Amino acid sequence: MKQKSFPKPKDISNILTPYENKWVALSVDGKKVNASAKTLEQLEKKLAKANDKNSIYTKVLPFDQVFVP
């Protein structure tokens, strides 16, 4: 049985460094940060003003912590 191959994950740590412990909205291709805010609600308001409906939201965790789901 042939195994399904997945694309290699992108390393976006270089663009997220300035956004530690903030919410960010990434472009669909993951190459840039469209907006950032301290809270998710603030981020949603910024994106609504900019009429941005395609961004991908994520929380940039503190770099000195580890998250294991």
C-alpha cells in the first residue's frame, strides 16, 4: 500500500519572532503577518476594518514555554 505524502511544514519562526505572546493573522501562504494584537478580539476588529476575511489566526506562544497537545 502506497503511503500518502504530505508537504513539508513551513518554518515561519523567523516572521513570528516580533510577535511573542500575541495573536497574529497570517497570509494564506504563510509568508507574512497581516495583523497582530494582544487579544483575539482586538485582532478580529483590526481585520474587520481592513475587510480581511482570508487570514489564518494563530497565537504566538512565549518562546520560553513548550506546548504539547
